[in-house]
Amino acid sequence: MSASVKAEEPKEQRLTKGGRKTRERIIEAAAELMFHRGAGGTSIPDIQAAAGVSASQIYHYFGDKQGLVLAVIDHQTDTRLDQQRPLLDNLDSIEALREWCDRAGSRQDARGCEGGCEIGSLASELADGDQSARTRLVSAFDRWEGPIRSGLARMQERGELSERADTAALATALLAAVQGGMLLSQVRRSSTAYRQAVSAVIDHIESHLVR
């Protein structure tokens, strides 16, 4: 899937305007609850109450709770990536990489480093116990990593980044620093670990610049 293309709705969702709004309201309510309580700690009755819908409506739109969890993963991925645009799609300079990472650190600071990453939190909970969710999360992280890789590739094509630089590995390293740094920041209630982790990787990327 292209990094700039949002996840498609399931084919069975040929919905009316009202149906789409109801479905989105359920997803948004479930996403908020799962972010704070985890997927396992969020029940169908919890979602019913938060979204103001019946259990039959939830099962109608999503089949079961697992179907709703997958929809939440897609929603969080779309929302988080859109939140980072247009900067996310223009990561083709060291300055842009630093600004992108700094903005994420500022968002962590603004909420007291509570909650961590919406996508990473779901991954920590679901990756080992739910194969369908793990597969969807692989796609989510691929969509996030894609723009980083593309930006580095453009730098290389312009002759700014050494031909010896492995842009795929560097993109993975930066995303790993983002995720690991956010986790440490969540635990320590300070963005310092996040900022140190991403700065170290960006410094390494900068070392590959053609002087």
C-alpha cells in the first residue's frame, strides 16, 4: 500500500451517509477508550455507552470486536499520519527530519508524556496475541516508515546523501527511535529520552551527507 494512501474501508461497507457517520462515531469512541484502557480493557458495552449506539449496530458494522479493533488500527493510523502532514511527506533534508521529530516531542510534552503513541500502544498489546491485528499493524508501521524512506531516497538521488547509505535501514532506525523514545518518555514522564534517541539517529544520517 502506498504510504500516502489511507487504508480502504472493507468492501461490505456500502453505507448511507448516516451509516457512515454512525460507523465513524463508533470507531472514534472505541479508539479513545482503547487508547486509555487498552483493547482488552474496553468492552462492547463501554463502546455502546460512549458512542450512544446499540450492540446490534456495532455487530452490524464490524461483525465482532476483532473487526472493530482492526478498524481502530486503521483509524489511528490515518489520523496520526494526517496529523504529521505535510511535513511527513517532505522529509528530504536534515532540517525537515529534525523539525518533524521535534514537533512529535512537543506533542508529547503538551500532554505530559502520558499515553505514548496511539499505534505503538496497540502494537504492544496486540502483536503477540492477535495475528490479524499484527498484520494490520505491520501495514500501519510500513505506511509510517514509507515517507521517511522516500525522503531519504530523494536526498540520495540529489547527490546529498552518500550512495553507500542504506536508506531503508536508516528509515527503520529512525522509526524505531521514535517508537522506543516515546515509550521511555511515557514511562519517565519526560521527552528527554525521545529527543536523545531521535537526535542520535538523525546525527548518524547526517554523517552520510556528501560534503
